[in-house]
Amino acid sequence: MRVLSVASEAFPLVKTGGLADVVAALPPALARERVTVRTLVPGYPAVVDALRDADAVHAFPRLHGGPARLLAAHAADLDLFVLDAPHLYARPGNPYLGPDGKPWPDNALRFAALAEAAAAIGRGALPRFAPDVIHVHDWQAGLAPALLHYGGTPRPATVVTVHNLSFQGQFPREILTAIGLPPHAFAIDGVEYYGTIGYLKAALALADRITTVSPTYAEEIRTPEGGMGLDGLLRQRADALAGILNGIDETVWNPATDPHLPTRFDARRLARRAANKAALQARFGLAVEPSAFVVGVVSRLTHQKGMDLLVEALPALVALGVQVALLGTGDPALERAFAAAAARHPARVAAVIGYEETLAHLLQGSVDALLVPSRFEPCGLTQLCALRYGAIPVVARVGGLADTVIDANAMALAAGTGTGIQFAPVTRAHIELAVGRAVSLKRDAALWRRLQARAMATDVGWTRPAKQYAALYRALVKSRGS
Ligand code: ADP
Ligand code: GLC
């Protein structure tokens, strides 16, 4: 089984969120299921600079405004195809946004080019790699199933994974011909989306299978509340839709070997986390109090993540006696609000505004609870890291958070289960109540240790999800008789 995975990010080469982690961690796990994956990504400077011994394996004399090449290379433990198209991608910084913080004006063409390259590989441009399945991630790769659909047969099978339905890639209808689609593609069962062209919509309409990153999100997106305009289409395609949970890379996230932790630990040596807590408190400028209950947050600072509600909840959390350590970047207004709250409550609230891999590990390896108050969350990875690091997840009962954290309610505790705390609805008041519950659970030290041990024993790796993806690919290819 050969699969071409197509995405706009891959950790550690380029990352703005969990998509990059998933795109990088799934191929090695699939290799263990005898699925060979090559990953196609745009040739941003950070990607091209990381390549050693790249081979040019295909040339596009002209691809949306300039010449382009496909480079084959092995980097970051991935077998990559890199679309080297300097006129589209040789721009530093964020992969989607220009220096003014707005999407690049030519994003429609930048990601049409990525899809075009994927479709070319699907149609046999590379004699040495003919994929059985083209698996595209999110809107940035979403046009590939459409190009293959309208390009005629034979074509490989196509799968789209939705990592976040709120990013849809909508562009003016006038570009239809320029992006290589026939006039009849602009139709309700094609790429048309409320009078525009929708790249994600195109994939949802035309890919052979749709997956998203948790079973609960697969349900939520079929409701008007969670469907963001696409629920009708997703209901229609329910038979082709499946939810497969993400995992995390257990070699990157292993508290027993983590090079970013001052003190490594495992479920039998939880007391060692105390030294990490002291290091975190010092690094974040919190009062260095061993007994303080520390609530951690690692997040994009956005409305999706409920960060505005957290700002509102901070005074009550301080009144509860907890410390809050936040690591995040995002909306400038939220960044300012957290900085201001930290200034108002020195020693109790600390915010590091920035993106720092090392600090994310230190935080997971030291805090008592990791708070994830998302309004919606397709899967979420930080709560999986928290489970593995014995930081008790306190999460909104939505999407993948609902599917990965077992609420330690009275009956769960009586039955000897429970790995964290869920709350609903997602309001300031319920954030306060949920953190309060965590604080009272920790008063029983033995119970808390058992909770941590169960959290750390949770299966958060990629083996199970990879088996599900492999089964999906095999069933799909079989159903098409190829
Ligand atoms: P999303 O992709 O919606 O942002 P996920 O939970 O799926 O949410 O993935 C977020 C990923 O980014 C995790 O690997 C998390 O550790 C990481 N992350 C988020 N913010 C930061 C930050 N400020 N510094 C370091 N890592 C971060
Ligand atoms: C998106 C979602 C997040 C998910 C990640 C990886 O960024 O917001 O919930 O974990 O993709 O699938």
C-alpha cells in the first residue's frame, strides 16, 4: 500500500499547530502497518533549507506563475516530496500570513499549486512512486481530490482529513479556470460554496473518504452548531465519514527520557515532578511554593480555545489559591490581556507570550493540571501530552477532549477509573468550578497519585490510530477494485 500524504505543515520543519505533529507522526506509525507514505509539502524556506541530498524528480515548466520542481528528500525522519516553487513559497515566517498578519493575497494559487503537484503524482508523474491513495489534510491540500475527480480515470483513491472545520479556504469563483477546473466543477456537488470556490468544501464533496480527528468531532460537524456551514454536506456524506483519534509521538513526549525536563520521571517516580515545578515557577516568575496547585495552559490564544473565558476566570482562580502558568501566542488582544493579568497578580499568574517547544515540555512535566477550555476542539494534542506527563487534564467536554479524557466523577472513582476532569458548558463559571474540583481531588494525595498513574497509563500513541487509517485505506482501495 502506497500513500501520498499532502499537507501544508510537518513538524519540526514547519508548524503552526497540531496538524504539523500529526502529519509527521503518522507515517512512521503507518510504516509499521506496512503502509508506505511519502509526504508532499510546500517548499517554504525552512523546509528547503533543511534538505540534504535532494533529488529533483519532476519539473513543472510553469506552475501558477513560475517554474517549479518536485524534490525528493529524506528529512525530519520523513520521506518527503517538496514542491520547490520560489515564486509561491520563498517567503519567510508564517506559512499562510504575510508580514501584515493577513493571508498572502495569492494563497488561492499557492495551495492550488500544492494540489496540482499532488494530482500530478496521482496521475503518474513519478514512475517510481505511484500512490494507491492520496490523503490530503485540511483546506490547503483540499483541491487535490477535485483536480483528480475532474481529471478523469484512472485515478488513485482519495481521502481528506479535517483537522479544523473553521479554516475553509474560500476564494472568488473567477479563479476557476486558472486553478485547472472545468466550468461544470462550479456546482453544488462540486467546488461551489455559497457562490465562491471552497477548497475544503471541494474535498468534502469529492474525496472518496472523509476522516476527522475524533469520533465526537465527527458527530459535532454534522450539526448546525458545529458544522460551520458544511453540516448539510457532511450529513449527506455520513457513510463516507469516520472519526479517528490523533496520537502523540511517544518518543518526543516521554517524561522518562525528555531532554527538555530538568528532572525526568515516570509513573513510579512522580515525586520527581516537584523539582520541575520549582523550575517552572522560577522560569515563569511565580512564587516558588512547592505546595501551590499550578494550573498550566499551552495554547494558541484564540476564541476557539476559550482563552477569552480564561481571562475572565483568572481573578476567581487566583481567589481559589491556585497559580496559573500560561504559554501561548495568538490574538494580540488576548496576548495583552494575559500580560495585564500577570502584572495584576504577580507571583500567582504568569504568561509567557511566545512559541517555545522547550517550555511546553517543562510545563507538561511540572504542572498539577493542564486546562483546555476550548469552545470546540477537533482532537487536541496538549491534553494527550498532559496525560502522558501526569498533568491532570481539565478539559471542556467537546470534540476530542471528550473522547480522550475520562471524567473522574464519583462513580468513576468508585470504579477505579477516571483520568481527568471534563466540564460543560464552556463558560467562565464552569472553568472555575472544574479547577475547583481538581483542587479538592488533590487534597487526597493517594487518590491524586492514582489519578496520575491512570492518566500516564492511557494509550496516547499512534499504534491504534495507524491501524485504523491502514484499515480504511485497504477497505477503500478494495472497494474500488484496484
Ligand atoms: P491546535 O492545532 O488547534 O493549535 P493542538 O492541541 O492539536 O491544537 O496542537 C497544538 C500543538 O502546538 C501541541 O503540540 C502544543 O504543544 C503546541 N503548542 C501550542 N502553543 C504552543 C506554544 N506557545 N509553545 C509551544 N508549543 C505550543
Ligand atoms: C487542529 C485542531 C486540533 C487538532 C489538530 C491536529 O489544529 O484544532 O484539535 O488536534 O488540528 O489534528
